[in-house]
Amino acid sequence: MTKDPIKEYLKDPDKRAKLFLLITGGMILSTVLIVIGTLIFILMLLGII
């Protein structure tokens, strides 16, 4: 039976913290991009852009 590489990777606290920061940053970035896209869409519908 092989070991799960994800569990092996998450055993190290430094790697776990780095992964947490990357996932958190990705969620924040995706939220910001969705908001910017929505604002641009609304401005295009109103004819401002």
C-alpha cells in the first residue's frame, strides 16, 4: 500500500502554512477579479465604457 503524498506533504507545518497562504491568496485574487469584471460589465451595460 502506498503512502498518500498529500498527507506526507501536510505533515510539515511550514509546507502546510505555505499552502494555506497560497490558497488564501488565490481566493482573495479570484474575488477581486470577479468584482472588477462585474463592475466593468455593469458599466458596459450603462454605456459608460
